[in-house]
Amino acid sequence: MPALKPTDHTATITWLGYVPHRDNPELETVALDTMELGWGGYEGDCHAGETRPSCSRVLSQYPTRGTEIRNVRQLSVLSAEEMATIAAALGLERLEPAWLGASIVIEGIADFSHVPPSARLQAGNGTTLTVDMQNRPCQFPAKTIEAVHPGHGKGFKPEAEGRRGVTAWVERPGTLRLGDVLRLHIPDQRGWTP
């Protein structure tokens, strides 16, 4: 585990939600006012659990799909600022977090999708999320946007590249609420320069 240092960068939670299942071609996300997080994330979310089956994003490490691995994709954390940039590029007034399968939307940390892996987002009550890595754009939000705004969904993947937020997992369980402030803690090391 890296040594971590707190920063002066904070963000306010502006939206909370969960995806109950993956059965629909479009995303179906349920908004929340509070989110009780356990070791496996938010119970009831299709991404919850301490482990998960491997998917196409880790085929280089686990060539057999479905290999049981640690679940570091319990939550999808997005930036309100980056969502606004994507919406403008798509010619839309706004993007709803529910269309993107968001677990948490925050406001206040610039260039959020590029915070370093292993960074922590910590609430005042101690609830702590560990950033796994940048989330790549996928087809499901594009399909959902297209269903709501025909002609606008196709551009989602290229416009969301580098702006899709991060995946995260629960390091310390607890409760998150709308309006909570999260402080960013980053690894105390220089960037890798091979």
C-alpha cells in the first residue's frame, strides 16, 4: 500500500445512485439520498461484491473470461464538470447521471478522471473510497443517451474519452450523503518514468 498524503482538494457529492441489474440494453439507475457502503460496495448494485468475474477489460491478465478476481469496480465516480463538458460536446444541455450508470457524482476536483490510481476519497465520517483507475467509456451510456436524445448517443464514447470518471472500491465502509464533502488523498510518490 502506498503512503498517502492529504491534499487541499475537496469535492461535494451532488448525486448518488445504483444500477440494480444489467438486463436492459439501456442503463437503469436508481437515485439515492444516502448510500450505505459495506466491504462489497452498495448492496443491490449489479457491480457490488468483494470479488467479480473477469471481463473484456482484463483479458491481457486473465484470458479466460469469468475468472474470479478482486472487485475494484464496485463504484463509478464521475465529475459534474466533466459531465458538463461531454454534454456540451454532444450538443445537449446536460447529461443525467442515471444515463451514465453513475454511483457517485462529485463537483470540485479539476481533471478528476486523471487522479492517480490508489488515491483516496474520504468523507468527514471516515467512509473511504480507493480509486482503482480511469473508467473507459462504454456502449451502454451511448445507447441510453441515444434512446432519450436520438442522434446524440453515437458521439458519447469519443467525447467521454478521458472524462468518464474513475472506478473505485470501498476501503472503509460507512454512509455517504448528498452534500457530503470528500477530501482527496494521493500516493506520496513521483510518477513512473521507466
